[in-house]
Amino acid sequence: MSENLKNPKYGIVGLILLLFTGFNSFSQISTGDLTGEVNTINSAVPFLTITPDSRGGAMGDIGVATSPDISSQHYNPAKYAFIEGDGGIALSYTPWLRELINDINLAYLVGYKRLDPDQVISASFRYFSLGNIVFTDFQGEPIRDFNPNEFALDAAYSRIFGNNISGGIAFRFIRSDLTGGVSSGDAETKAGLSVSADLSTYYQNEINISGKDAMLAIGGSISNIGTKISYTENQDKSFIPINLRVGSSLKVDIDEYNSFTFAMDINKLLVPSTPIFFDDSTDNDGNYVVEYGRNPNVSVPQGMLQSFYDAPGVERNDGSRSVFLEEMHELTFGVGTEYWYRDQFAIRGGYFYEHETKGNRKFFTVGVGLKLNVFEIDFSYLVPTNQTNPLANTLRFTLGFDFDNFRKYN
């Protein structure tokens, strides 16, 4: 049985949460002289971590340090300060987990507006529909149909500091309704609510490589720094997916028509790791006793700090445990490349890596982009390394609208 089931009181709500936020098990994976336990980091509202746009989705789910675009809000709002334009909007659509179910979808609307040469405001709306679910009573009789859904609404401000660096801050409101108020035993369910903030920075500098103009960029952001969320009055509150993202990119202009970009992102969830408990051992307050790792029921600030050293540790064959190695396993990596011809046609590719014990998401991505005067059209496709992966054949579509070009051609 999952260690996660030892503390919360699960009913209908718990089953839905397990389905959509991940089931945590402790099966074994052997690698040389190490034995890794499958111990994913769990959080509520994981839809906040899904890459919403086609450009980032085609480049290995990266974007913290790529050149600014309309969809920068998800990765790094600070990039907007350097965007070449007065304003724009974009709409993205992603059919999600089509290998499992055919009615889960993510929609993403984002836009920005320049206030002056140094300041930009931006906003986005993310809507995640989890398909139709039929609730039944204990006798299996239908109670009602419901479409679980989640959304996040945010606004951001970014500003240039000096010639090469910018900063950004965003505020977000999150609502997650997984049950529609259906009761679970004696527990009355409710929609989960949370508020959060993002902090980000972006640095870019023009350099020269073998006589060719190039742009070196470095970015960093901490997103979803916010309150815990709960779906019943008596359920333990869960962390939302607070995420640290850092990365860099290098864009090289081959000539006046052709350019290449190479980029990489590293992510770390700033959420406590699930510990390993002594079997059925409880303290005087009835809480299960932690054998390896640390107590995850802590405040948000403490949980963010604790996430760097609280892993139970990878077990060696001699019985000792390596906490550092498991903390390294919690990092995910994305690498991507982008080719532009005359800033009108783009070809993109990338790769995303997550360790086997932390979710085992490994996939390649490809995509194309096209600028047509006022409109920008982007498309991406996900190719998993394991064809049984539920993310297989994921498509993303993005349609952008550039205000500057609209004025230019009208």
C-alpha cells in the first residue's frame, strides 16, 4: 500500500486525487550497487506544471531562458521586459493523456502589453478539464455526472534593470473542483482554493562567436509559491507544485536569414519528499513514525527549504542510504534546439528526462512554427521513449496574434 494512504482520510475525493495527482508506491529498481525506491513527489493541482504552449512543448518542455515570446508567462515573466513588441495574445490547446482517456484537455490564454520601454504587464488564464465522471453511492447507483475542472488566473509585472537584466513578479489565483460538492462518507467536499506568486529574473547579452552575432541568455524562476490546498474540512492540506526552474540559451545568427538556438532547463519541485514510515508504528499523537526522510507536514517556507535535503535516500546494497543521490534524482532536465529561417519559419526539437524513481517521464519532442504577418501558428508533437507512456502522441497547438504587425498591415 502507498505510504501516502497512511495519513489523509481518503474517500471519493482521495480516489480522484490519486488518479489525477499520482499514486506513490515503493517498488524497487536496482542499478548496480544501488537500490532505488519509486518515490514520486506528490502535490495537488499538477496541471500547473503542464507545458501549455507549442514552442516550449516542441523544445523539451523548456522556456526559462529562450528568447521572449507571447507565452513567456508560464516559464519566466521577466522575459517580457525584453520582448520585441508592444503587445500580443496567444491561445494554446492541448488534448491531454489521450492514450488513457479522450476528454481531458488543457486550454491556455495569455497576453502582454508594454507600458513603456522598461515595463510590461502580462496575464494568463489556464483551464484544465478532466472529462466526465459518474459518481455512484456504495451500492453502485449513479448519483450524478460531473466534469471535474481546474483553472488558474494570474497577472504579472516585469521591468528592465540596467541594460541586460530584468525581473518579474506574478500573482495567481487557483481553483480546483474535483468533486462538485459530492459527499464522501461524513466529509463534505468543496473546491480547493489557493493563491500563489512567482518570482523570476532574466539576463541576456549580445556576444560574438567566430565572427557571428549571438545572444547568450540565463533565466531563473520560482513559481507557485503559495498556500496549501484542501478539498474537505478534515483532510490534511496538500502542497501546490512550487517549482524552481533555471536554464540558459544561446542563439547564433548564421547569416541574415538563418539562426540556431540551443537551450537547457533544469527543474526542481520545492515540495517535501514522501518519507518512508516504520510499518504501523505511531507516536503518542497517532501520527506514523518516519523511518527515513523527514516529516512532510510542515509550513510552506519550511517545506521549500526542506525539499533540498529531506529525501529518504537511495539504498545501497550495504544497507546505507544516499540522500544526496536521491535529491539529484528529483531534478528534471529539458534540452531543446530551434532553427529559424528569415524569422518566419521555425523547426524545433527537444528531449525531456525524469529519473525512473521520480516519474520516469522520458520523451522526445518536435514541432514547427510559422509567422504570417499578424498571426503566429505553432505545433508540437511528443514522442515517448516508452510507447506505453500515457503521454504518447501528445499534440499542442498555439495561435498567436501580434499587435505591432496588426497596426503595420492596417
